[in-house]
Amino acid sequence: MVINNFKTQVAALGTCNIDFLMKVPRFSRADDEVDVDHLKIFLGGSATNFALNISRMGVNVGIIARVGDDEYGQFASTKFLEEGVNIDRLVKISDTTGMAFIAVDEGGERSIYTVMGANAQFKLEESDVEYIKNSQILHLTGMYLEVVEEASKHANYLSLNPGTSLASYGMDCLSKILKRTNILFLNRKEVSLLTGEKYNTGARKLVEFGVSQVVVTCGRQGACLCTPDGIIHSPTSPINSLDTTGAGDAFAAGFIAGLVKNKPPEKCLQMGNELASSCVEMLGAVDLGHYQI
């Protein structure tokens, strides 16, 4: 990708949460009680995970998000600055910082409950629009339809990771956004939700619709890139999966870092797989120290 004279290489717009991460022997059922083996509190949220990971790849990145005017919001600001992420558009508002309560079982599977908090109050401001316009790439993830619809209009190059909630709206509802999308990140379930097709035919359908690059992450099977020129598959090495929290965000960060650095598609996929693999081998989405209770 040719670098033009943009102030910021990548702007990450989406959620910023505090993750309460619990390692449990099994998930709880109704009227059940399970002892927690470990509890840690991390900085999380889809845009946060992406921004922290890509910053560590040497990419100039800024976060566009909302946090509460509370101690957790201050914790988020401090950690972003320590990790080299620009926080000009990390806005503190009169609400609580978003929270996610994540139980991870012995197989690395998750059960998540979220409190959106300040994330739910996100309204795109003129300063956000200017920040987007001055960024080479806008990466949109984990945000409401109305915000994604408006923010996508101003992107110079749009990277979209819609997640389950947004993908479930389907192609017809998201058609305008998809027409603006240069690269789309989905897992196999999200491809089916978005297109109504199995992931391989669904990815081709999205390319035929006009999305020039569709990346499908396939867990232990690696990932594939679907373009008008065909499909490229990149396997991943066998790993011991401890926690899958943030793996998709890490993959997108590795892939986009490769794109910014003008790496070929095969290398971008490899970089995404390597970062995602590192993510699932630890507890929490990004290893940067946890909040002290």
C-alpha cells in the first residue's frame, strides 16, 4: 500500500472496555455455582485490542472511542499512552467505562457478558471525522450500525471487522457500508450470518458484490483471503489454546500491519496468523499488565 502524507497511518474506531477475565473449570448453568480459578482485569474491547497489537507492530495508530470519567477510563488512557497509541479521540464522558465479564474454560472457550457503558453513548463528532480524514486507513470494529454507517463515509481506505452483531443485519442492510469497504474481516460464522451462505461461497459472494478483499479466519485451520483473482489460504501452526479472547482483533492487526508495510498478501495472512496464535496462548487479549484491584 502506498503511503501518502497522512497524519495517522491507522485509526481504530470501536469499543474500549475493561475486561474482567475469569479462568474457570467449567461454565455455570442455571442455579449453579462455579469457583473461579483466576481473576484478572485487563484493558480490552475490539478497537482497543486491535490498536494495541498494531502499535506493537510499529504502525502509527490512534484510537477513536469513548470511556467513562472514572478510574477505569484513566487506566485506559495511561495504558494507551504507554503503548504508543494516540488518544486525541479517546473521549471521556459522564458515564461508566464499558465492561466485559469473560469466563474462559479449560478448553479456551468463552462466555461473555458486557456492560456497554460509555460505548453506548458514542456519537461521531466533527473532530472524529477530521481524524478519520487525516488517517490512511480506518479500521471499524465492534460499533453500532449508525456509527459505522456515518464513519465509513469519511474513510480513505476502509477496513471493517463487523463482528457477530453487525454481521447479523445481513448484506441488504449493510450494502452501502460494504460498497465502501476495501477489506472485510470475518470468521466462518459471521460469513454465514452476513451472506446466508457457507463461508467459502459466502466470501466469493461478497467479492462479487464489490468488496475487493475478504479475509476469513478459520481458527486452528488458519485463514484465507478471497479476492477477484482467487483464494489464498494460509495455515497456522499447532498451538495450545488457552484463551481465544481478542484473537480476531490480533489477526486483523497483523494483517493490516503487513498491508501498511507493503507486504504481499501471503505475508499479510502469515503475520495475522502469527499474532493471533500468540494471543490465544495467553490469558487476555493483549499482555500489558493488568489492573490492580
